[in-house]
Amino acid sequence: MSPKPILSAFRQALSESWAGGAGALLPLGFFAGAAVLVPLGIGTEPGMLRAVGPGILWVSLALSSLVTLERIFQADVEDGALDLWLQAGAPVSAIAAAKTFAHWLTAGLPLALMSPVLALMFQAEAGIGLLTGPLIYGLGGLAFFFWGGVGAALSATVRRGGLLIALIALPLYVPTAIFGSMAMRGAALGDTAPLLLAASTLFALAAAPFAMAAALRLAAD
Amino acid sequence: MLSATNLGILRGERVLFEGVSLSVAPGEAVVLRGANGAGKTTLLRILAGLTRPEAGHVDRQATHHWIGHREGLKPHETPRAHLKLWAQAWGSDADIDAILGEMGLSRPSEVAARYLSAGQRRRTALARLMLDQRPLWLLDEPFTALDAEGREQLLALVANHRQSGGAVIAAIHGDAGFAASREVTL
């Protein structure tokens, strides 16, 4: 087995996201929009904003991750590229993981990098939290994208599968959301929360590709 | 190179076909015939390993090229980018400029697929056949959208491939334009 098809799948997915133009910016706009609405809705009391901030950012991140996931496998079904990738001579799970990772790089990483700006709006104190924020939201977002990828693969042949992806993926987001908010609040489990978050992300990276591969084989069948 | 025995498949509640057997040896060309909806594409997908049959089994002894009726081109990809991507994926060091020239794609080589005509997209897909030497070609309606010149080029490719010991299984409507070793009617 050669890793070349996997690299090619990664490259194609990267160029596809960029070629979409606004495609990669869409989740970013959605993320910012959703998070900005909350302070407008609940008022500007700093203590309250500080308390709800991390939770709101996790919810916004989870929803933003779903914005563009619909197309990552559906487009391959429609244009026939899926048939080629299934016969490319590399494990389908590795191809799916490469595509999902490329998608996270273009649509998920910008969300993590923007999180400190949004955290400031929620009165987060400038300091360590602002530096670890992107790391925590990046880790959590990676898990969101991989679980979302399972939903995307399962609904690849469904017209308007966006809502279906949300229904499939949101329950899988639960552990990441729990450990992620704990890590951002630095409460309860204290320092172990980031480790638990990292563990749940590793689990997503290890398990989701196999589920995606099985779903994609079914989609081509 | 490939032999399939007693293939059968259900589509929904309906038996699409059953008891289909075929085999292909070096230099041969098998043509799949049948009305629209008879299952030619499904049979090709089973032979390629994309679809699992409900009955029977396929024995593949050679690598194959797949040219489906959906070309596998991304809307933003140019013919050159498409061929380069698959050359890299397959570890091929074929001369892409030469292949583009041979398929009459030199002029639109930098045009995104969404602006290409159906025939140009089909030529780009067919150009993949030249990236990598593979003994078996699985072609689904390969002449669709091709003009007379494109048709001649494809026929020349097939003749060349068969002469050098390759085999072809193709679903074709109407005149195949080459001598089929066997026809399988669904």
C-alpha cells in the first residue's frame, strides 16, 4: 500500500475548499454571528457574560462545524470522484480521514484562531486563557469535524442532508462539549479536563474514519 | 484477468439480473448490452468492486481503470490539474503534456471543468487511461458526448491497449466500433 493516494485526497480536498471561495469563510461568519448575538440578547453584565461565555462558544463552534460538512462527501458522490477514491488502492478510512482533516484545516482551524477575539467579547480576562483557548477549541473542533464527517458520509446520498448530519453528529459531540467546557472553565476536574478533551479527540480521530469508510462504501453501493 | 460467476443483484424489491457470468482474457473486449435500466452500469460496478452483488462472486486477477458515466472531475479542476492529481495518486510519471495533446486537450488544459463541454470532460476522464498501465479497462458508455474525432481517438486507444495484451469490458449502446470478443446481454 502506498500513501500517495491519501496525500492526493488531502490535496484535492484542500483545493476544493479554497476553490469554493466563501466556503471556508462561511463557518467563520456563522461562528462570529452566533456568538455576537448572545451578549446582545442577555445584556452586558460582565459577571454573567464571563460565566456563560465558554459554553456559548462551544455551542457556536459545534453548530459552525456543521455548516459546510454537508458537501465534503456529497460532492464526491455527485461528480463521481468517490468511485475513483474507493478504487485508489488506499484504505478508504485513510482517504476519508485525509479529506476530513483538510476540511478542518480550512474551515475549523480559523474558528479556533478566532476564539480569543470572541472570548474577549465575553469579558474573558486577557492572559493564559486567551492563549490556551485556540488550542482547546482547536482540539474540540477537530473532534467535532470528525464526528460530523461520519454524519456527512452517512447522508452523502441524501438530498438536503444538512439537518440529518446535525441529528447524527450532535449526540456524538457530547463528550467533547462536556470536557471542552470544563477545560475552558478550569473548574471541577481542574487540570485533567484538557487531557480528557484530548483523549476524546483522539478517540474521534481513531474511530470516526472507520465509520466514514463503511458509510462511503454504502453510499457507492 | 477477471471472471465473474452467477452474479445476481436486487434493486429494491426487484431482481435486476441474475445468473450472469462472464470472463475476459488478455486482448479481449467484452461488450455489455441491454436496454436502459437493464443493469449494465450496476454490472460494471460489481465487476469494479464498487457494488456488492447479492449472489455470485467476482475473481479479479488484474488491476483496472474505471471510467464511469460521472467523470470524477471536480468543478474547479482543470484537465491538467486532474491528470496531475491522479498521476500523483497512482505514482505515475507519465508525460501529462503529451497525454493532453493526444486527447486534444492542449487548448482547454487550464480551463476549470465547470466551463468545459461534456465532450471535453469525457476526454479528460479518458485521458486517465494513459496515466498508468493497467491490464483491464472498465468503461461505462465511453463514447457518450464524444465527437467523431474523439471517438476515433478512443477506438485507437482501445485497439492499442488490446494489442499490448490489455482487456476491455464496456457497456455500449449501438455500434461499438471495435470487434467484440463476446457480448453479454442483460
